[in-house]
Amino acid sequence: MPSAPFKHLTRRIIWSASASLALLFLTSTSILPSVPDPQTRFSLELERVLAKRPGLLLQTSSATSSAIQDSEPLRLIQEGDRHRRATDRYLDSLPFGREIRGAAQRYGLDSLLLVSIVEAESSFRPDAVSAKGALGLMQLMPLHFAPSDRPLDPAVNLNLGARYLRDLRQRYSGDLELALAAYHAGPGAIDRFGGLPPYRETQRYVGRVLRLYSEHQRDAGATAPGKDTFVGDLPLRLTESGRGT
């Protein structure tokens, strides 16, 4: 049997060894990488909302842009309807305005362009006859009429004149100045000179029709076209080139 002093010594050795092991363990854990504190429910929710915010902003921006794009055709349609109603009211105030509108629609022309030609040709007089034999509102030569046609009938005259102008615009690829010059001087003059003929009377006629066209558009509240421009009494192409000065 070991003596009491020996037992006490053994117990102290065991305590000392245990204390050393505990100290060693505590020291080793102090150099381990730190572990972040667990996130609370509030911090997780906040992080989730912030993470979604850029996407929400992008989605809102895309939706706004899409709405603007979708509204553009509607705006153009509404603006076109407004101009059309204003033009119709204006035509109703002019002599033979309804007949002019019908002829223009039938042949795909701007009714205000047809109004301008009628004013320049006959000043809205259905019985006008020129010294050269041109007849009616649009001053057409007899060759444009069939034997059964009544040249001085406003509807007949307007429809034949509108069809003739439509054909001239197609012939000259939509060039309004050339079509008007051909209406006044004949297509042969355009083809012979390869463009606007050097006839002062024809040049002034084209300039006058374009000026009237712009004035009727302004009075009717319609938008003036960009290419059908005039300067003074001459077509734009002559004013820009200096040939008309």
C-alpha cells in the first residue's frame, strides 16, 4: 500500500498535468481563424432586399421604356387623326372641297395638294377655259377626256386630273416638282431636258403651287412635308442651284 505522502504527490502531478493540458488547449484555440457571428433573421432579410433592389430598378426602367415605345405608335395615330379632321373641316370651307377630297383619296394624293393645283389652274372656277383650250377646275386638255365625258363637270374634271397627277408622280418616282412641271408643260418637256425645263412660266407655276400647298397646310393645321419646300416663286431645286436667279 502506498503511503499518504506518496498519494498526495501523485494527485498533485495529475492536477499539474491536467492544468498544463488545459492551458495548451486554450492557447491553441486563440490562433484558429475567427468564425463570424451567425446572422440574425433581420440581417438576412435586409441582405435579401438589398440584393433584389438592382433587379427591381432594372425591371422598372425596362417597363417604363417599353411603355414609352408602346405609346409612340398610338401618339402618331392620334396626331394623324387630328390632322385629318382639321383638314376635312378646312376642305368643307372651300369650293368643291368634298369633291376634291374624294378625288384625292381615290388616287392616293394629298387633298391639300389637289386644292393648290385647282387654285393655281382655275381659281376654283369649274367653267374655266384657257386660250389654249384647257378645261375646267384642273385645266385639262381635251385629249384627257373620253367622248362621253363632260369636261366641265367638277367631279369628272377632278377625278381625271387627280389620276393624271398620280400617274406623273409615279413616272417621276414621287418627285413633286417634276410632276408639277410635267402637269404644266407636258411630260415631253421633262424628258427632253432631263429635268425641270428652262421655261420661266413653268418654273413660276411649280413655285406657286408649292407655295399655295404650304399655305393651305398651315391654314388647315396640317404638318408641312419636308421635301415639298418652296422659296419665293421658284422651285427649291432652282433656288439652291442658282439657275432661277
